[in-house]
Amino acid sequence: MFWRLIDSDLSPPGRSVACDEAMLMARHHRLIPNTLHLYRREGPTVSLGYFENAEEVLDMEAVRRHGVQLVRRASGGSAIYTDQGQIIYAVIVDREMVPESPNETFELICQGVVKALDCLGLKAEFKPVNDVMVNKRKISGSAQLRKWDVVLQHGTLMVDTDFEIMFDVLKMRKKGRSKDNVTSLAREMGATPGMDAVKKALVAGFASTFDASIEKGVLTHFEERKIEELIETKYGREDYTLKAKPAPLISGQ
């Protein structure tokens, strides 16, 4: 089975989420194969879940102080902090290739991350609903969108994340969370691995999980056009980013 790899590397927040959604549309219209999208944020960013109110989950003063950008993704779930020290993956795949249950789909797709970490010499395990753990600490979380006949699951892998900013910006302490509950590849390996090596491991992990051949490709003209439209109408607009969405336009978590 052939999959396409798109490696956007450092990407503006609005463009990265627009790219994920454009890929979902393109796969629905059968313009592209199943796709693995890898990218990093060009600067510190908080990705808000589709239904979240920014002021309820973020310390807005800390957001301004650290120059953190905000973006609202199409999937649900909780706000996550991302920066150049994380690789974000997006799997865009036909619904018929994954379980009907969103929770079982989380487990299947997260096996790609578990196998990637094994390639890097770390023993990891999936923790329901949507996390991957190393030494009982979270190293990866994910969110999922089911629309039409396609599933989009995106998640982070913390390579060398700035946890100080993360916990300053997110109101996580109120939920009883601390820096002791999260980890990164740099912490676990004792050194920061190269991003290319981590990407290679992720490609291998997802290829093994789905018995696929994943080869680097390029965006189609359809995707490029949709990305620009989505940035203009949604992801580049502050009013869209800051206002929580009241109606459930999507399914999944």
C-alpha cells in the first residue's frame, strides 16, 4: 500500500492546520493517497481544541509575555502547547482502514508513535484515551477528526520542548498536572536527537503499523488553493481563533 509523506518542517500555525484540513478534503475527493504529514511550529504556539474558550484554558498574560501564537484546530480535545522542539504528525486515512470506534482508532494510530520510539531505543506504551507514555510520563498526545469517509488524527511528539513556557501558559496546575507528568526525547535519551532522525523513525513506525510504503511527495494544486482559502476564511482570522465554536460540526475526539 502506497502512502504519501509531506514534510512541512517549520510552518506557521495557521498554515499547518489549514494544510491538515486541505489534505482531508483532498483525500475525500480521492485526489491524493493516504498521507502522513510531519511539521513543526515556527514558534511557540497553543493549539486550541475546536470547542475551547481561550481565556478559560490559558493564562492570557503569559501568552502575551512569551509571544505565544494561538490557533484553533478542527479537532476537539484540550489545548496543547507546541514549539520548535516538537514534531507534529497528521495521519489522513480512509475510515475503512481504521476501527469505527474513535478510541480504538487512537490506539491503532498511536502504535505508529510507539514503534517510532522503539526505533529510537525507548520503550513506550499507549495509554487510553489518546496518549503515549515513556517511563509513565506523557511524551505524545493526539486528537482526532472524522469527516465524510476520512479520518484525520494529529498528535505531538515532544523532542526537546520548553516545559517552563508550556506550564506557564496552560492552566494545567489547576488540573493537578505538573512537569513530572510529561517528558521528552531529550530527557529520556540524555541528549537531543536530530529532527531528521526522529522523522525517519516516525515514518518507519507508521509504515510498519499500516503495512505501507511511505514516500515523500508534494502538495497538489487543489491543496495549495484550499490552504490559502482556509487561512483567509478561518485559520488566519483572530475572531475565529478566539471564539469557541458552539455547534458540533465534527465527530470524534
